[in-house]
Amino acid sequence: MPKPEPLTLDALCADWKIWQRGAGHRFSTDDLLTAYWAARLRPDARRVLDLGCGIGSVLLMLAWRLPGARLLGLEAQAESVALARRSIAYNAADARVALREGDLRDAAALHPDEAHAFDLVTATPPYIPIGRGVLPRDAQKAHARFELRGGLEDYCRAAARALAPDGLLVAVWEAAQEARALAAGAPAGLVPLRLWPIVFRAGQAPLIVLVAYAAAGTTAAAPGPAPTPAREAPLLVRDAQGHRTAAMIAIRADMGMPAGKPRPGGLY
């Protein structure tokens, strides 16, 4: 009989920790930067929704960074939901952080009183289309990486149902598919306002891009033709020698993370 797969309890923000499968989907730099940028753009957020929250990494980082906010995570995979609930309880965040098992593509996944109620929505959708690459045998990894339950467009539609007037959606996406990210919100009435390219190592092209969207016609997105999104200077995560840059060290410090080498099983 095979031995059960070990779980690891890893550092997250300050004294907060997260439960993860040893060989499953684990939190990443994508998650860290999504949470950091979302909190930077909406430090006043009081109701936060994390779509497809997985094991709860972005959800918990935002709960730590925005202590005055109440948060809801929506996730379809029962295995990830169980881990996220365990981490929420471990960090004694139950009073402010709720978790719901459900498919974000289902409008009924949000309760009637949650429609247009969140001033910040975050999303870390899978960005590998079906047919590009080999689908992992591990279901948790497969759903985290491949568009098995929809792509960015589906996340934008779900966010449009949840965003309050003047609310903001912050999503991470593959930089090579930037054109798709710029167009993804249009069917749901969202327009991209800001983009932040992320370069993981000096000399390389951006690997991911963070995009902030708002509902067309709101104060956040001025009326009239969709504006050209403001493009922030790219973030360089590591220099040519593989060391974290001063900018990345500062981001980690802002999120309560150590500046030293990543711990086993931790961030890139």
C-alpha cells in the first residue's frame, strides 16, 4: 500500500504559514506579485474576492496585507479547498476569510448579496491552452496550469459579476499572450487600465504580465473609448547571477517574507 503523500507547512507572510502537498501544486512568485500589486493598487479594499483561489496563497497573502478587509475565496477543486481551509484555520484567519467550493463559471457560485459587492477581485488563472504541452497526470497541477475550466475570459466574466462600482480586478497572465489579456475583459464590459510586465531573470523577455481591469464607464475607467493601459516599468526578479534584485527584496519585505534564500519548497 503506497504511503500517503507528505504535506509541508511553509512560510508565507511573517508568522503566517501555508499547507501544501509535497509533490502537488505549490504557491509561486506569480501569486506573491498578484497579491502585492493588488494590495498596492487598492490598499483601501474592504471586500476582496479571489477567483480560483487554489490552495489559498493569494487569499492569505491579501488577508495578511489588508488586515481591515474581509475576504472570500472561490475554488472548484475539493483537494485544494481542503488545504486552503486548513491554512486559514492554522493562521486563525477564520473570522475574516471565508472559502467556498464552486466553479467560478457558474453565476450561482456567488450569493445574490455578493453581486457587485467586492472592491477588489484577484485571479491567477491557468494560461496554457489545451493541446499545448503535456497535461500533468496530477489533477491539482493540471487544473492550475491548463485551461480545463476556462481561461482568463471566464475569470473576467466572473469578476464583472462581483465587482462593485469602482472595483478593480487584478489578474496575472502569460506575457506571450498579452494581446489576449488586453482583449479578455471586453465581452464582460471590463477594460484594462494598467499592465506590469515581470522579467524573471536579467536578459530574458517578460514571462508574465499583471493586468488591472475596471468596469467600462466607471470612475476607475473613465467614460468614452477604452484608454491605452498604463504600462509600468518591468520588474526584474533576479539579476544575471540569479540573485534577487533590490526591487524584489523590497516587495518580499513589504509582504512579510524573508530576504534570504528561498526555503525548500518555497518561492522561485
